Amino acid sequence: MKTVRYVYWQDGDMWLGYIEEFPDYMTQGETLEELQANLKDIYDDITGGEIPGVNCQERTRESLLSSLRTTLSEALERKEMTPCRA
């Protein structure tokens, strides 16, 4: 069984938190137990491919960014994407 670390805190009457590996996906609960259940649901959705655009093959944020850079570079080489200036 894999151990998943998460960050949580209480804000007023609510518990808020996110999974360390996926900090962009926060959730909440009225109790700590509800927050933990919601975090489990988010983790299952992310790792199960239910949330589009999240690539969970990489184990770390750094390896994900590296993979995205490679994918972008390859797309630019194939001219699938055209860079633009802001």
C-alpha cells in the first residue's frame, strides 16, 4: 500500500487540505475525517485518469515539468504548435 502525504489545516469550522504531490487540487471537509475522504477521492480521480491534463506517470513535480518541456519541444519541432509573442 502506497503512503500518500497531505497538508491540512483548519480555517474556521472547515478543514482544508491538498495532496503534497498534487498541490493544485485542494479540497475541504466539515470534519477531518471528511477531508481525508475527499483527499482520497481526489487522489483516486487523479491517478485513475479521471482529471484531464494530469499526467501521473511522473513521480515528482520536477520530472513532470521535464516531461512537459520535452513534449512541448517535440511538438514545436513537428510544427504542431506555433509560438507567439505576448
